[in-house]
Amino acid sequence: QPPSRAQKKSSSPPPTMLQAAARKAAAVQRSSFFSLLRVKDVLVPQATAAEPLSDDAVARVKEDISQSADALIEAHKPLLPPACERAPAHLQMAALALAAQRHLLHVSATTDELNLVDAAEVRWVVGGAIGVVAPPNGEEPWAVPVNYVPNRLSMVITGSVWFPGRRRKMVERMLANWRADLGEAFATAPAEPAPSCRMTKCLYTEFLHEAGDEHAEDLTPLFHALHSATFAGVTGFRASSERDERGRWMPVFLFDS
């Protein structure tokens, strides 16, 4: 007997289709990261008149970073919640960032012909590859506010700019959608004033902490900035951070009630 119309509407895509879509998304994510990673901005020859790094040299650097990221992903797979389709993409992004940071610092420090760069300069370049501006002077990083215009338009159209009750309902919907998009590798708890919340579980933070690298946790604010960019343009929103009971910095999302 053929399925009813209701059954057709409620049926989920087959697992193989979801897996294929996830692989494609991961490939696009990796390609975008390396397209935005400005290797030549941080690996600069010492001699003023020297030619910049060749395209072949840049390609080798990126391939080394890619392989290192794969090794990090494999080593930290236990962090992935079972059957969570979104978590692998988050892990890959964090692994790419950390692998790039490590490799760029290593190449700079071990190649006599290149200028020595510090961790802040490398963080600036790595941040750019994930859509975050991290000034090399140590200022607080911020993510490109791609949601600012749609968020403002939505607030105006719904009247949320002027009516706190409507704004709260809109923010609650935004938070629900954001949590669903992040998946089970992240969790939040309520904070004051409602509907504010603090993050209690963050795959990025866990991964960078477990990596145990000297500069790994320098990248944590980059990913916290990505979280905050979701709410750019929302009236009364401000981002903060606080240490949890384990001493790790976690983001806090505050909304005026």
C-alpha cells in the first residue's frame, strides 16, 4: 500500500542522503576556511626585497594544516555526542583553527628566512578564516555581523523594537532556533534577566581546553564571538563571559527584559 500524503510529509530523508549532505557541507566549510586563511600575511620573508611566499609554498602549508586538523578530529572524536549530525562540523572548524595556529607559529619560529610572528598576529589571521576580526593589538575579537540587517528588519516588522513583550517572544524564538542549530554538543542555562542565558557546554571550549596547547585557549574568544554574532542588531543584547565551576571561560548572552 503506498504511503499516505501525511506519511510522505512526515517522512525523514534517508540516512545516506543526510550523510552525503553532511560530507558536502564539511567539504565546503574546509574549502572556505582555506580560501580565507591569509598565509602570506603572517609568513613574510625577512628581506625587504624578497619575493613573497610562492603559491606552491602556500599550498604546502595549507595541506600540512589540513592533515593536522584531520589528526585532531580523530583524536577528539570522543567529544562528539552520539548521533548528533551537527557536531562534526563544529569539531572540524575548531580543529582547522587550532591546526592553523600551531602550524603557522611553528613555521614562523623554525624558518630562518621568515619574520618571527607572535600568537596575537597568528590569531588575527586564523580569526579571519572563520569570519572573526581579532585585532593583533589584543583588543576583544568580534564576528562579522552578518545577521545585523535581518535581525533589525525582523524587529521592526514585528514591532519588537518598541514593545518589550513582542521583543521577548522574538528573542525566545531566536534562542530556540540557535540551540537547535548548534545541536547536542552545546547547552545553556537560564540567566537574569530573562530570557538571558549562559552557556554551560560548548564543544569549541571543550576541544580547545583538551588540546592542552600553550596558545590553544587564545582561540576560545573567537568562537564565543561567533556565538554572539547570531544576535547582532537585537535591541538590548550584550555579550559577556564568566568562568564556570571548572575555571573555563564561557559566554553569557544578556537580553534586556
